[in-house]
Amino acid sequence: MTTANEQRKARGKRVRGLIGKSGEFRNPERRLAYYMVLPTLLIILAVAFYPVADSIWLSLHQATLTVTGPFVGFKNYLLLFQDSVFQQALANTVIFTVASVTIEFVLGFAVALALNRPFRGRGLVRAAVLIPWVLPTVISAVMWRLMLQDQIGVLSYAAHALGLVHQPILLNHTYLLIASILVDAWQTTPFIALLLLAGLQTIPADVYEAARVDGASTVQRFLRITVPLLKPTILVAVLFRTLDAYRVYDLFYGMANRQLESLSTYVYEGVRITQLQFATGNAAAVFIFVTAFLVALFFIKVLGMRTATEE
């Protein structure tokens, strides 16, 4: 295993090799390839960078939809965190993200382990498992909302009959948030299962066979072979789902009919609908971007440390 200093020296050598006399930029074909890709990269950077930079700039001004007012610094952010609606939206988003990703990971891992075992009709079962994931989120939200409707919804009737709830589900904030989490888990667990199943199928069968011959139990094989070898896939799957859940909009919109706020619905209502909170709405949009970027940076750092250790 290489040390951190050796890894930094190796990266430094690779960078110097790229720009040095014997680097790949000295190769005419490679240099031409970079020149041909450069315009596309510049367009992508411009398209991606300009909206973000403009939102950050507007969030620091007393801006409206058509006029950029005076510079106010971080005043919009202070007003943002003093807004009780934003505080509730942030709490809903964090609770939803943590709960839904945790449930989806546990269920998805179990489904992936089950589908990785050989049995008759495995291909048909794999295809059937993916059905909830391929449905549009809005359609799933409306479908579940109808089943949760008081007096006419089958799930609402069952929940009241079992004594699980004592008031209409769609009129209670806590019940509605729990229902949204469960609906998201129902729809997106197949995505986690699909990614983890792909990772499981890359683990050689002879590794398990060797461990079995050495007397390792099922639990030991799972903890010492499956989990370590699947860790990069797990991190990627959790990263994708975390970022996707963090920007939840359509599920809340379809399930709660504007009764349940998330960060994305807060931005949409403040910037697009009322336009009365345009400045703070931009600040909220920048907040979502920065926090999502930090989450992605954390996962990428973990993945990078993993890769460096393996090298």
C-alpha cells in the first residue's frame, strides 16, 4: 500500500508528464483531439456556468424579475433563514432525503441479493421489479394520492380500520410526509437494486467458493467479501439517490397539492409563481446548489480516497 506522499508524487509526475516535453500534448494526434473537443467543452461550461453565476449575482442584490436593484450582500440569505416556510421546507427535505435513501438502500440491497441468486424465472422477476421505477413520478404520486384519499381511498380505509391513523392522511403534515417517503421508496428502490445487482455480478464466483472452502459462514462472506468489494457501487448508488431525493419537487407537488413544502417547491413558488420573493428565491436556489455540491464533493472525496487506497 502506497503512502500519501508517494501518491502525491505519482500524481505530480503524471501532471508534469502531460505538460512536459515527452507528454501527450507533444503527440500531434492527441493534441488535435483536444483541440476538437475544446469548443464543446467551452459551450458546456458556458451553458452550465452562466445560470449559476447569474443566480449567485442576483441573490446578492435586491432583484426583481426584470430589475436588478442595489447590492445588499447576504441580506437575502438572512431573510431566507428567518422565513418559517423555508425552515419547514428545509426540514421536510432533509427528513425526506435521509429517510427515503436509507429505506431504499436497505430494501434495494435485499432485492439485489435475492435477484443475484439463480432461480427459475429470474429474468421475468427482474423485469417486474423495475416497473415502479419506469413510471413517471407525477403519475405515481397521483395514483397513491387517490389511494390515500379519505373515505374513497383503499389505503386510507385500511389505515383507519387498523387504527394506524385517526384523521385524514392528506390533511396531516406528518402523515403526508411519511406517505411521501414510502411512495418514493416504493418507486425508487428498484433503481438502487439495479445498480447494486450490477455490482454484485462483477464479483467473481471463485472468491466466494474459496471462502466457503476455508470455512467462512454466510455472514462472514457477506461482511468480508460482498460489502468491501461492493463499496464503490454502494457509494455511487447512494450519491445518485441522495442528490435526486434532495431536489424532490414533482412527488411533493403531486402527492401533497402544495400542502407539503420542499426546497425545490419553495424556489418555484417564490421565483416563478408569486415573484414577490424573487431575491430570496434566488438565494434559496443558490443554497440548494451549494449544499448539493458539498454533498457530491463529499461522496467523490470518499470514492477518490477509496480508489487511491486500492492503487
